Amino acid sequence: MRLPEERQFKYVLIGVAITVALFALAFVVLTVVKSSRSPQDITANWFVAWGTWAGGLGTAAAFLIAAFSISVASAHSRFHRRQAVEPGGRSHGTGPALDHLQG
């Protein structure tokens, strides 16, 4: 069974991967086009500007992945707590690691 948060996380990962790939493709294509039309414009500042954008994109991607990862972990915790209190579920404090203490 997949939780809704897991599906959201999967979509975020796919979205981040596509966005980063498009950014890298845009950089390569624009650099090639610009270098063929006006090679003198490809300077260190060109790479610094793209690097600044890449740094911002990387930071945003890391934040989104971390936030949705925490959301998935929280959803799993809620799910397991609900299971623990339902009839037929495990009671608090038991689990495979503690089964040998139950007698």
C-alpha cells in the first residue's frame, strides 16, 4: 500500500529531475549557440551567471526533496501509530525487536 505522501514525493523527485535536466540542456544549447554567433561573449561572467542560477536551483531542489522526505516519514509514523491502536494491531512497545520479551 502506498501512502499519498509517497506518491507526492515520487512526483516531486520526477519534477526535480526533469527541471535539472532541462536547465543543463538549456545551458549547453545556449552556450553552443552563443559561442557560434559571438564567441567573444563567452566569458567567465557567462559561467558565473549560469553557476549562480544552478546553485539556486540546486538549493531549491534539495529543499523540496528534504521537505517531502520528512512528509513521507511523518506519514509513515502516523500510519504505524494508527495500526498500533487498532484491534488486531500491535500494542505500543512491541515489535519484532521486542517479541522475545513478550513471553
